Amino acid sequence: MKLLLVICIVHAIFIPCFSFDVSGMDLPLTLDYYKSTCPTVFDVIRKEMECIVKEDPRNAAIIIRLHFHDCFVQGCDGSVLLDETESLKGEKKASPNINSLKGYKIIDRIKNIIESECPGVVSCADLLTISARDATILVGGPYWDVPVGRKDSKTASYALATTNLPTPDEGLISIIAKFYYQGLSVEDMVALIGAHTIGMAQCRNFRSRIYGDFRVTTALNPVSATYLARLQEICPESSGEGDRNVTAMDNVTPNLFDNSIYHTLLRGEGLLCSDQAMYTSMFGIQTRRIVSKYAENPVAFFEQFSKSMVKMGNILNSKSLVDGEVRRNCRFVNT
């Protein structure tokens, strides 16, 4: 994959812009798939995402997370958006999703606008993929070209949503294996988890961390001890108490897409066990080196994040490519 780096100007702001040559890849996706059928699709999504992120900057992380959870189950096919029906068991109630995924109404909102301009043309899977790219840009992250042409699945997989998605308390080796299963490398994993720089976490997902080895990984640093005390105020030790209370995974620049999350890991202050393990786990020789590199070099992080997002977005559902559809409503299979 050939990488081209230029500087893009978005609303008078200079940002890194990464373009990848996909011409040599055997994929049914292209950059101009909607050129004749819905030429305004990228502009429509961008403009609506600008409003959505302006309303609440946290919406950026919500959409990126939704895209990640879609791609890791049966490819980037919009299956995560399907509501449960009598004939379809959806993914929304699977344990990694039920208490953490949001953003469905955001996708509905954008889909309704696109359907009014180009009915039956743009898939929900493409819509979500483009929206995740735009969400990243709007909070200070890099631009990358998004190949499109995905079809929406007619099925979902509760079972795969339960087993394929990494969990906050999962060990490093197991998480690496889940990324490898998707065709993603350790470098991809460390870069993609960098999206936590704008993420929020619920108490239920970081309780074991702040009442576990947090003091050990921060080497009893007094500043970190103050931060830990604030976290424990947000998240009581008793299970079930304050489970839905949230805090930022990056406590320095929570609404800015930057490399601050890696500095957090260097300080031993990673909020999630799974994140901190990339730097402090005894099995993290390779991940520790990559974390240090991204902490030192934000351009390297942006470059790899862009490349890894394209790579993840190219995880396709081969069945949907054959008999998939373009849903009129992202929540339901067409009838």
C-alpha cells in the first residue's frame, strides 16, 4: 500500500492528510463509487457531522467506536445498526455493546438526509465508515481517503459480537489475537486504540483497574495519587454502585484527537486495564516500543492511525458483497 502525505486545509486549519494507493489491492471498494449515483454524499455527511460534533464533541468518539464494533463482528457491513426483531437477533444487546454503544440516532439522522437526496444508493456501512473519518478530523485528527462500495448485511451475529470484540479487562495476548483474527497487526492495534484519546469509559469498565494495580503502574507518584482519588470518587469500589458513571480515558485533552493517550500510558495512568497493559505487561515488549514511539512522534501516530483505519474499514463481509443490500432504514433489513 503506497502512502502519500500532503497537508489538507479544512476550514482554514492545516491537518495531516494521508492518501493510500489502493489500486493494487484486490478489493471491490473504490474512492469514486458514488461519483455518478450520489456525488454529494461526502459533503452531506461532512456537513452533518460538523453539526453533530459541535453539539457535543463526545459524539466523535461515539461514532468511531460504533464503526470499530461494526467491523470486528462480521466485517464492516452495518450489522451493528440492526435492531432486534422476531426473526433477527441483533448485536446491540451483546455484552460488549449493550452498556457502551450509542450513536444509532446519529446514523439515522444522516441516513434520512442522504435518502432524501439519493434514495436507495448509499449503504449504511459506507455511511458509518465515512462518518468515523469525519468525526476524527473534526476533533483534530488526521484526514484519510475512504474507499466505498460496501453493502449492508441482511444478518447480524450476537455470538460474534460477544466473542470477537476486545473487553476492558482482557489480557494483552488475547487482544492481540483478536486483532490478528481480523487481519490487523500489533502496530494496527496500538494505533487504533489511540482513538481512546477522545473516549469516555464507564465505571464498570475501569473499576478493576483503579482498585487494582493503578498505584503499582504509576510508581506511587503523588500527582497520579491525586488523579486516582478523583477516579475513585467517580467510581465506588462496590459493584453495581455508580456503574454508569463516566470519565475521560485521556484526562489531559479529552476532546482533542492527539497522542496524549500514549503519554498517559507512559505515566502508568491508563484508565483501562487493556490499555495500560500495552505498556506495562510483561508480554508487551513490542507494544511498549510502539506506545513510546507514538508518544514521542504524533505524526507517526497520525500516519499509522489513518493507515489502520483504512485497513479496518476494508474488512468486508464476503456474503454481503454477494447478496447484501442498501438499507432504506439502517435499523431494519429491507422488506
